[in-house]
Amino acid sequence: MSLHLLARPHHPAAPASGMIWKMLFDRQQALLHRWAALGFGPALAELGLRRDMLPNLSHIGRVVQQRTGWTLLLTGTPVSEGTYYAALAQRELPVVSRLRSFSEFDQPPGGVDLFADLFGRVALLLQPGYAQALHELGQAWLLAATPAGVGLVRRFARATFERGLLAAEGRPQFYGSALLTSARYLHAAASADATAYQPLAGAVRHLSQPVAEASLIAVGPETYFVAESWADLSAAIQQLSHELVKTQRQAIGSRPLPFAKVPADYTSRQQAFAARTPGLRQAD
């Protein structure tokens, strides 16, 4: 799958894209006016995102680069997990150019689309604390050298960057991409019992529980972790990194052969992205 820089305006090809974008934009704006994290609304305006116009990705890419130092990488479909996290580690964010169709309006079957990426990731990238935490998550992924470590990163990302909340003005506000872009997830979080909101400081310990025990917990109500600030989110990622290092050492210590090789999956995640770097930066 090829990625390239957002070098010029790009719009979804489907004739109905303008109407779909307007409907998605209006619905989420109506739902998010009380719930979106501080800075979300102004970021939409700064990026030039409007209900009556398809996004100009060239303009958005320039704004993001100038304001944050991050590079947006355009891709037709969602990239692999390893490619995505390796890009984050280099302050690069893959952005899917395809916009969902009417038949996929509530849940695109192929994963994230243009709307989900712009509303769920790119807008908050203008917040320095969020951008730093996303970069640190990419770095933490490189420490996930075991299946247990990979699973922990996935659970952490789901609990934070997909469904996380941020304490602000006396009540939690949404920054997780699923909450910002999906009416179903937004309503679920907004109507959750107060006991479902838990401090982010305990997230890594909670998510590091044995798989069997975690499975039993998963059948209960959703737990929403609330960060006190972006610095609190970064601190949780540091805890995640320490846990990943510990998991890796435990795995090495349990091997019967002292000089066993590092798992190929770990090496490939680093090497594959590095090998494709020239292609990623080749403008059309």
C-alpha cells in the first residue's frame, strides 16, 4: 500500500460525497457542542473544515506542518497496524482519503475513512499536548516485542485515543476518535453511569490484567478513563512503556535458550517502515 504526502487538493470521487460530508459534519457538530475537548471547535475552523465544502487536504497538510511539525500522509485505505504506529513515532499521521458512502454512513466496514481521520485525529493534532502523546504512543509500540505487549498497546490505545476523556471545566470532555466521530459511541459515553468514569492513572494496571480476567471484565459496562490533562496522558504512556519493557524482559527470561533471537515481528516492524521511507516521502 502506497502513502504519499498531501501535496495538492484531493477530494473523494463519489458524486454524493458533498452531501455525505455535510450530513456527517452537521450530526457530529450538533452532538459534540457540549462534549468535545477544548480546542476542538477552533481547530476545525483553523483547518478550514466546513459543512458546505469538501476538505482541502493540501491546505490542511500545510496548516498541520506549520503548526505542529507533523506530516500528513495520504492513503487510499487504512494502513497496517505496524505502519501506522511507526509513522506516529516519526510524527507522521496516515490519513485515509476515501469518504464513506450512504450505505456505510454509521459504520464504514473497511475501518476509518476521511471524516473519521479528520474529526477524530487531525483536529486535535493542533493541540501540542495531544500531538506529543500520539507521538509517544508510536514510540511505545516499538517496545511491544511480544504478543502480550502488542495486546496491551491495543487495549491502551482503545481506552485512550479511541474512547478517552479529558477533565475540563468540572466535567469530562471527549478526545477519543470514536467518541468524536461516532454517534453510537458518543451516546454510550454520554449516558454512562458516573462510576464508569475512572482516573487514567490506573489504566495501565487495569489493562495489564491477565487475559482471562480481562475477558470477564469486558462483559460488564464500558470503563472510560479520564485524563486530568494532556500531561497526564503522556504520563500514562510512560507507564505503558515501562510495562512493555517489563513484559519483554519476562518473556526473554522465560525462554529455555539464553541467546534466543528477538522475535521477527519486532524487527520487521522497525525495518519494514524504514525500508519504505523513501516511497512515503515521494510527492506525486
